[in-house]
Amino acid sequence: MSWDSYQTVKNWMAKTSSSSTTSRDSSPKVAVLCFVEQWSPIAMHMAQMFEKLRKGGELTFCQIFILDCELHDDACLDYDVTVTPSVVF
């Protein structure tokens, strides 16, 4: 399992929002944030499914981020995440 930092998400968002919407750039424009807590089997199952999708390379239209809520409570506050697992687009 590969965990992302909230700083990585913020950097990606800043880079994506600064790129032109008329650009023919094929990089992903949609972020998928999967919020999980490692003690929850249900949340970890969801994280594993998103990890599989991310590594499969088939979802080229989006960038998937997997965040541990206990390490990134600031991200949970910013996105109003109060329960896990949660997915924000």
C-alpha cells in the first residue's frame, strides 16, 4: 500500500488548477481522494481497491490519492470528512 501525503495532494491541485483548461495536455484533471483509517478493515479494503486501480493504469482521467486520516487530520477538516472510509472527487 502506498500512502500519499496531504502536501502531495495540495501540490497536485495547485499544478492542475494553474494549467490551462484549453490545453491538450493528457494529464489527469480529476482528483479522487480516498480517506481511510488503518484500524478499520472496511476502510483498508477500500484503500486496497483504490491502490489496485491506481497501479492498473486504466484510469487515465483521474489521479487517485490515498490518505491516512490519523496522519492528515488537516485534510479531513478541509474536506469535511467525518467518517471513514470516505471518497471525495
